Amino acid sequence: MFKILGTERYWEWFSDQNLKIQCLINTRLERIIQYGHFGEARHLSRRLSELKWKNGLRLYFSISIDSDSKTIIILYGGTKKTQKSDIKKAITLMMELLKEEK
């Protein structure tokens, strides 16, 4: 259903997380890939959305839809506590990706 890619900044953030958090993220992303089930998520803007966990974990992503496939680009991750600055970082990363597409 979906292909998932991550930015370099996301993978840096991900590698700093403990194993439990990494497993939570990987399990959720696997459900999206296999079933298209996002769980608790919300749109922040036209091109930016977030995946949410009850423990405060957040992943910021954008969806690119081509005629052949749907690709989720994980931009950045964070927590409820750092949400404002994390969203700014995700927006910056999204804008950089959009410039590269042109």
C-alpha cells in the first residue's frame, strides 16, 4: 500500500531513541505499510501530518502520491513536550524536499 522513506534528520533522531521507542515506531510503520492503518494521526497543514502516541511520541510526515504508488516521507520525530520546535524543523525539511523535487 505505502512505501516509507525517512529523511537523514529523522534517522539521526531515530537512532538516538531507546529500543522500546524504536520498536513502537517500527510496529506502527509496518501497520501503515501492510494495511494502510495510520492509527492516531492528524493533519497539521496541507502537506504535513503527524502520527501520535499516547506516551507523547510524535512523527511528522508528508505523503507523496504518484500514479503508481503512495510514499510517506518521515521528516522528523519528537515528543509532545518539544512539539512546537519539532514542527518547525519538519516544515523546514519538507520545504527543502519540495525544492529538490523541482
